[in-house]
Amino acid sequence: MRTQILSQLLTAGVATAVAAAVIAVPAVFKAKPTTVAAPTAICTYQWYLSNSRTSGTATIPMFAYGNTPMVPLSGDWDGAGGDTPGVYHPEERKFFLTNSFAGGVGQVTIPFGAVGDRPLAGDWNGDGTDEIGVYTPSTATFTRRAADGATSTITYGAKYQVPLTGDWNGDGTDDVATYDPPTGSFSFRLPDGTTRTFRYGDPYWKPLIGDWNGDGRDEPAVYNPSTATFYFRVSGLDPTETTQSIRYGDPGDLPLVGDWDANKTSTQGIIRY
């Protein structure tokens, strides 16, 4: 289960959250990273993950995993109930997944995708384990890979959007969505084929998906890169918006979210490189 915006005016919920986002950036984030040597790889991505959306402090010891130009992601790769790191190398077109927070070398390597594809992760069949996938921007196609290597595809939305996945209705299976950066609009494809579209946050903020309240349904969030602030839409796809926010990390960090402690609730993290 999932693991990246209004126009000039914030919605009332986000505006309230902005006023409330006064948590100071902890000292743990102030030092810029140095290169860390893994047993057989050089990892320059430093991961700072937190199990709390009310504290600006990382609760999991920092670890190094991945390097440029890899794309970070998270998922429950072994079905144990919590999310752990993964990265996708767009040039080699390989996923490197791990079931721990130890850093270093990935435990599982899966070649998948084509040049220009973007990585995905989700529980495609409701078995409690996340699998990989890719999004092809030129055709707006989501290709989902099962554990046995079989694939299935969904074409959704306009071309060249930001792809997202999540369980929108709590049935245990992840569906697809897209985010349009110039408008700050999310578009969700529901299991019955209907769609739900709304704007959230400012244009070009970073979209994220997670279960913010532990109800089994995934909801959207956005990250303001200029202030290093996460905005979690805890009301999900409901018309009435309720937002929580926290400042975490520094501007220029890469945001991501996941259920790091397997309590069925997603929290924030950042990657520094």
C-alpha cells in the first residue's frame, strides 16, 4: 500500500496548516552528507525517516542507500507489513529493493522498464505485498509487474503526467492516479472506472501518496520544496478538506513517505544527496 498544490491561493485547510507549520528544523538535518562506502557500492543518498508526523526529528538512524541518478521509492517488498527502501536506476532500468534500513547494497534486483519510463510500486493483487511497475509518459500507460513476472497495463490520464498509485477505497488493491504539475491537480481512477479530480497545494509542489489516518485508504499529500514542508490531506478524496502539515528537512531534499514502523499509518522522510 502506498509509497513524490493550489494556484496562488491556498485552500482554507492548507492555509490553516501553513499558519501552524512552525516546527523548527532539527539540527540532525543541518550537516550536508558525505560519501558513504557500502560493501560493493558507493551510496550517496542519505535517508532520514520519521515515524511521527508531529516531530521534525528522524526516528530511524540515518542510512545510505542509492546514488545519482537513481529514483528513490518505498514499498512493502516482503509482505511483512511495513515499507522499506528501494531505488530505480533509469539508465540501467533496474529496481534495487531492500527489506531493511541498514543501507548499502540492495537485496533484490529486478530489471524492468524501458528508456524514459518512471518507476512505480503498489499492491496490484491485494496479497499484502508491493510489487514494482513503470509508467510510460509518452503513452500515459501504467505497466504493473506481478511477482511471477506477468504484467498488466492501464492507460490513464493525459500524457507526461506524474504517475501515482494507492488504495483509494480500502479494498487492499492499489489503483492509479496522476498529478499535473502546472495546475497542481490530482486525478484518481477509482476501481469502478469513475474518476475524481481536484487541486491541492501550489503548482509544481511534489505529490505524495500514503495512508495518513490508518483507515486502510490512501490519501494525497504535497511537499513544498522551497520550505521543506509536507501537507497531508487526511480527509482523503472527501470533498471537505482537512490538512495536517510539518516542516521536515531542508529545501533541496527529496521527499518520500512510507509506513516505516508497520503500524498501518504513513509518515514522512527525506533523502539528502
